[in-house]
Amino acid sequence: MKFGKSLSSQIEKTLPEWRDKFLSYKELKKKLKNLEPAAASDDRPAKRLRIDSGNGDSVTDAGEMSKEESDFRNLLENELEKFNNFFVEKEEEYIIRLKVFSSI
């Protein structure tokens, strides 16, 4: 069984209410397939993202990204933010529950 299907199946069996909180592997995979592979004869280094230490904005070393690369990156950032926000929320809930149980 493929990873995405296996993950979806596990979530559906154990925590169906969390289904929309995990990364959308299917959508990310579709976007990734839309990216054109770099030509083998191209001697230029691949574009690399780096984080600008000043304000946290990502910039490329070798010019602008293609629309497909930008779409993939935006989807990935949105999915990671969704995922992270969910776990921060759950962590806060469990910290509150721990404090309640600790005070009993």
C-alpha cells in the first residue's frame, strides 16, 4: 500500500476527526509531478531556497521560480502551516488538561 493511502487509512480508522488536519499528500504529489525535471546536460546548479536571516522571507539563489515551483512551494507552506497550527492547538489543549488533572 502506498504511503499516502496507508496514512489516510490509519487516520480514518483511529482519528477520523483529524482527517483534514494532516498534509494533503495527494495534492502535493500532483503539484510535484507538474514540475519539469532539470535537464541532465544543464551545468548550472539547481535553484536552492535559502532563508533570509533578516525577515524570514525565502529567496532563490538562481533567479525566480517557475509558476509550477511557486505553486508547489505555496501549497507545501500552507499545508505545513495547517499541520503545525493543529498540533500547537492540540498541545495547548493537553497542557490545560494536565494542569486541571495536576490540581486535583
